[in-house]
Amino acid sequence: MVMNHGIIIFTPFFAVLIGFIFFAILKKRKRSAKSIYKLIDDLEKKYIY
């Protein structure tokens, strides 16, 4: 009975923790529009001009 009570308490905690880590990784990988425009501008300067 005590073991089931512990599982009920800690399962949502671990689910939130895993979700937060997953969200943080996705957010870090996403580029902002400003950095994409800068990348395109740099490539144009390098290969076109």
C-alpha cells in the first residue's frame, strides 16, 4: 500500500520533469527569424557578390 502511494505521488513529478527537459531542448534548437535572415544575408554576400 505504501509503495503504490509513492508511485502515485512521484509519477506526475517525473512526467513534468521529462516534459520540461524535452521542451528546453526543442526551444534551444529552434532558430529565431533574426538569425535566419542573418544567415541568408551572409550566404548571399559569400556566394553572389
